[in-house]
Amino acid sequence: MKITKIAAVFLAMAFSGKMMAQETEKQLLIKDADDKFPIADVLVKYNHGNSHTHSGADGTFSIPAASLPDTLVISRQGYDEVKWAVTHDEDKNKVIFLQHKPFQISEVAISHSSFLSAITKVDLNKFPVNSAQDLLRKVPGLFIAQHAGGGKAEQLFLRGFDADHGTDVSVNVDGMPVNIVSHAHGQGYSDLHFVIPETVNNIDFGKGAYYMDRGDFNTAGYVDFQTYNGLKNSMVKLEGGSFNSKRVLGMFNILHDDAGRKNAYVAAEYNYTDGPFDVKQNFNRINIFGKYNQWITDNDYFNVQFSNFNSSWNASGQIPERAVEEGIIGRWGSIDPTEGGKTSRTNLQMNFKHIISSSEQIDAMAFYSKYNFNLYSDFTFYLKDKDHGDEIRQTDGRNIYGTEVKYTKSFALPNSSLNWISGVGFRNDDINTLQLSHVYHRDLLLDRMADVTGTETNLHAYSGLIWKTGKWTINPALRVDHFIFNMHNLLDSEQLPSGQSKEATRLSPKLNFSYAQNDNVMWFLKTGMGFHSNDLRVVVPNPDQKTLPYSIGADFGVRLHPFKSLIITPTLWYMDLQQEFVYVGDDAVVEPSGKSRRFGADLGIRFQPLENFYLNADINYSHARFIEEEKGNDYVPLAPVVTSTGSVNWDFLDGFSLGLQYRYLGARPAVEDNSIKTKAYFVNDLMLSYNRRKWGANLQVNNLFNVKWNEAQFATETQLKGEAEPVTDLTYTPGSPFGVRVGVYYKF
């Protein structure tokens, strides 16, 4: 009995001691910011840097409460270092998120959910960008062309799609959609010029339509440009070069408080160039960007950001080959010297994250955009109006609102883990001006060809699972999108004041598998359906048209990391599209066409044999045909066949860097019977830079070998002044010639 009492007292004391020990420790949890899974073996320095510990297999670690308050320094290879303030008053089991951002190929994990953005991050670090065009060229497999004086959105090519300005590529910035539905110039129009390139920290992208959180226009793929949350230094940059080009950039660190976990900065940019054309481009653009973010508590994160840009320009247009060959104009001349435009966009975005527990969190995003657009184009010259010419004006003015709320829940299962992700949201485009007009020299209105107002609303919801068991990851998901179209045709006097409306719904299932054979080999199979919406000016008056044409496709590939310095990613893919968009040059619009089928192969190579030497290349092949057309007349006009981009970068001496990059676009059909083909081109750019801690300089040489190349190319029926009959031939915008730009920057 006495022994029993002694044992009871001993157990009570031990239990009490254990409780006291628990009360004297602070436990926290570390997770990956992308996939929300725990991270093991993270180094945590505490006690003002004098002591350290590591996270366990479940991502947790403990520190003595006696060392608080303290600022922890948390680091792991392949992740950004985080400084995290901890006090006595906080609850246990707080979650700290680490951002996966490798800087070397050896640090890229092929089985990680952020693999694609990780290799792009390495590309960005090795070969910095200074324009929106450069940003888009960093996306593996994405090819671009500019054909309106630098002011219009870039033409996008991806996976056998000439996606015009975004019809089949979903473009986003920090999760905010850039694509504009039912746009005056083209469906899904994506003008990315409001982004200041130096503010972009990373690029998230995916090919195909396999992603539950990506909706409209995600058929060929998606791109999401992610800006820095904070700056370590302020910076001023000055650039100037050929064709009277000038650029001024300022980035100012307003707040950088590691202890308070607050960051704020503003950036501003001015661009000007005359361009190489006979008629000066007079290209002007002003950009402003500001961002503030803070961890309000250990559970609550808030971010607000603002951007604005205004741009105006003159354009040479797309000139017919025969006009240059016959000496009517020079290569840098124009048939209609009054082409050009003016546009602006203002964005306000807010993000909020609430960590409910170590296994649950909610992310919310809301945005507002005010958009205006005026574009003057002349594609056919004197085909329709022999006296005044065929110049058109496309006008667009609207307000865009949207929001999305996402819920994530993690489950720990025997020998596996599971993430459940669900989201709901909406987007509303309030279109107050949508016009197409026939004009003379911009100023004289000859005919109002289309004039509508309306609203377009997209409601969406999605839910999916990410189940990791052994070497397998399985990801089933389902997305639903519902659209409401309302349109009032101002040229139809008999239409009811309330206008016309239509609704449509699209279900998009997804199912993805991956198998991590080992640390060096990972196989994957992605399957899913996506869609792009049609223009309300087609949908509402023509109820028999496909409102939300779907795509269905699959990817099968492997990621190979045979040794630390090399990553190879071969992929085979296939896609069917319910309805194709084809460019119609004589009307300067896109119109719906028939079903199409595509298949192809992608090959990505990233090679870093030395820490200071880096090489990357992406080679893409695609085969695109209409399904319901007769063989020989089934080519998809302007669909790319072979594209390739790549670069090599060498850091040498102390601070010098030399980079050479290339882009290749092969010949492709310009009409359905392939009787007219575009011309292939191969262009190289050179960058030499010198970087110190506080300052640096760079020399950029565009079109190093001064090749004559045609950037944007179309088969268009045109008629020139004095011609008796119209002619269908290639029209093109000449690609930029040899040009030099010099820049200097200073950090403070």
C-alpha cells in the first residue's frame, strides 16, 4: 500500500512536471506556402540567434518560452528566409508559411507542386526582364508577337493556338484576371502593360486545362504573374537607346518591418520611343504601382495593392508584302499613317488570409478595374471605301468587379495526407461602351457599325482533393461556371429598353496523377476539360451559337533530374476544342468556326553545369486541324507548328554577366488550304550587365544579327489606292531591327 502511494505521488509529480514543461514551451508549425504541406528539417534560430532547433517530420518545432519575446530566423534550402516575431501572449500551434523559391537548378524539387514556377524563377534570376514582352517570353512554350506600335496587347501563341490576344490563354496578375471578355478588339483581350516588370517576383503557369482554380480562357493554358510583397532596397533606373527610346523607373521602399511583418512600396515607370518606323510611334506609357501587406496577427494576413497605366501610340499597321516589293512604301512605311490608339486601366485589389487552425485556412481576394480603350486600325485600306479608306475605331469602356473565397482543409491519414480545396467567386463586367465605327483619319465618323452596352457576369465554384499516398499524388476536381449575358443594342430602335439576355453553364471535371519514382524521376498524367466564353455580341443575337465552347485534353510526361545540374521535361499532349476562333482580316474581328483537334510534344531543358553558367531551351511542336472540314482545307490559320525559345547566361569576373537569348517561330499556314504560309524567323538578343551591391549598368542589343523578320503575319484581302481588284496576300508588321539600349541603376 505504501509502495502504491509512493508510485501515485511519483506519477503525479511526473505528470505535473510534464505539464509544466509543456507550459514553458512554445510550439509552432511550418508549412509550404504553395501546397500547404508541412516542411521537415527547417532551421530555426531563436534566443536572439544564440540557439537553434529544427522542425520535425510533421513540420512542428518547439522553443523555450523563457526566450520570448523573440524574432525567429527561419531558413531552409530552396525557400525564402523568414523572420517571425513571437511573444508570450500568442496561442500555441501557430502556422508559419515558407515560400518555395529556388535560385539554382540543383534546388528545384521535381515532385514539388511549384515545380513549374520554380524553374521559371531560376530563369528570371539568370536573365532579368525590363518589359512586358520579356515577361511573357519567360513562360516556357509561350510565344508572342507585337503588331501595333507597342501599345496593343501582345499576340499569344501556345500549344498550337494562335490565341489572338488571350482567347485561349488565361492571364492573371496576383490572381486578378487580365483577360477582358467581349472586348472591342478581341475576345479575352489581355493587355499586360500595367505591370512594371521589376516588380514581378515569379511566374506561375500551367499548360492545358487541368487546374480547378482556373476558369474562362484556360484551354491552352494559364499564366499568373506574382509581384513582390516587399522590397529590400529602393531603386532608380534610367535607360535610353536606339529610336529615341527612353525609360525611367523608380521603386521606393516605404515600409520594411521584419519584426512587425509589414511591407509597403511604390513603383513608377515612364516609357517613350519613336520606333524604327517612318511615322514616329510617339509611344508614351506611364505606370504606377503600390502594394501594402501585413500579418495583422499570427492568424490573419492582409494585402492591398493599386496599379494604373495610361498609354498612347501611333502604329504602322500590317502592310501588304506587295506594297513593299513594288516600292509603294518602304519596309518601315505605312499605308495608313493614322493608325494607333490610347488605353488605360486602373486596378485595386485586396487579399485576406485567415488561418483557422493548423489544418484549415481561408483565402479571400477582391478586385476592381476601370478600363478604357480606343484603337484605330486599317486592315483592308481601300477595299470597302474607295474615297476615305477602311479605317475603323474600336472603343471599349467598362468597370470590372470580382471576388473569390477559397477554403483549404488538411487531413492526416494513415500512411498518407489529404488536402481538400474548395472555392466560390464571381466576376461582373459592366460595359458602358462597346463600339465599332468606320472613321477617316481618326477624327471624322463615317458610320457607326456597332454600338452596344451590357453586363456579363460569371459565377463559379470548384472543389477538389490532393491525395498523397506513398509515391502517388492523385488530384480529382470539379469546376462549374455559370454566365449571364445582358446586351442592349443601341443601333436597334425596336429593341426593348431592357435589352436581350442569355444564360449558360459549363461543368469542367479534372483528374490528375503523378508518380514520384524517386528523387530524379517523376511521371505525370493530366486530364481535364476547360472552356472559353464567346463574345456577348455573338451569344445574345445568335442563341444557336456555342456560348461556352469546351476543350478536352490530356498530358503525359516525365520530369527527369538525372543529376543536380540538369532537368529535362518531355511531354506529349492532346486536345479537342468544340469551337475554334479564326482571325478575319477584312473585318478586323475574330469569328466562331468549327471543331478542331490538336496534338503535339513539348521539351524543356534546364542545364547549369557551373554555378555561374546557365542554359535553358524550350522546343514545342503542334499539329492543328479542323475536324469537320475536308482534308486539305482543314488547316487552322496561323496555328504555330514549331516554336522554340532559349537563352544562355554566363556570370564572370566580379559582377559581370553576359546573356544571349533566341526565339524561333517556324512557317505556318495562313489560310485553311495552306496555299499561303507565314515566314519563319530566328532572332537573337544580347545582354551585358555589371552589378554591384548598390549600383549597376547594362547594355542590351536587340536583333543582334539585324535579320529581316516579320513579327505579326496575316493572310488578308486588301486593296490599295489605284488597284483595280483586291488581292489576298501576306500582310505583316516588320520585326524590330538592330537596336541598342543602355541602362544604369542605383539602389539605396
